[in-house]
Amino acid sequence: VQLVESGGGLVQPGGSLRLSCAASGFTFTSYHMSWYRQAPGKERELVAIISSVGGTTDYADSVKGRFTISRDNARNTVFLQMNSLKPADTAVYYCHAVGPNGYWGQGTQVTVSS
């Protein structure tokens, strides 16, 4: 099983990034998928979640209206489009397959700074 995140980096406040998570080794379409983040000294928190077929999404209040989660089941990939980024969004972002055998990626660093 692998979840490989990409797309992180350094961006100025107000900028955008698109994170991708490529999944393999399990039945992707059977899992809800989510993005979490963990800032230094803080607990890991749920950012966004999408249902297995992509029809339902939900977001943390802190990112509603700025972030969009989506998935491409043909490519076994989940995305997180992040707009209007703030310094408070700085964290390591993790992809997570939600289920009895939940899987985690290794994370990608997002830094929002001028």
C-alpha cells in the first residue's frame, strides 16, 4: 500500500497550491479519502474529506471557501486545491484513506510566508 503526496512548497500569502495524492495497493474506490495537516507543536487535524465516489465533501471551518478536495477514481488520485493561503495554513499535509485499515502518506510540507 502506498499513498504518495506531492505539490507542497513555499508560497506567499494569498497564493495557491494544488496537492496530489497517488494511491496504490488497495481498492481506492472503496475508501473515503481525506487530507489532514499538522503544524509544529500542534495536533494533526482534519482538513477535508471526500466520499468514495466523490459525491460528498466536508471541510474544517478554517478552510471552507478556500480549499477544495476532489478525486479521480480512474487515476486513483485525490487532490486538494488550496487558494487564498494564509501563514496559518503552514503545516505538513497528509493524505489518509479512511477505513478499518486506514492508510497514511508520508506528508508534504506547505509553507506560507512572505
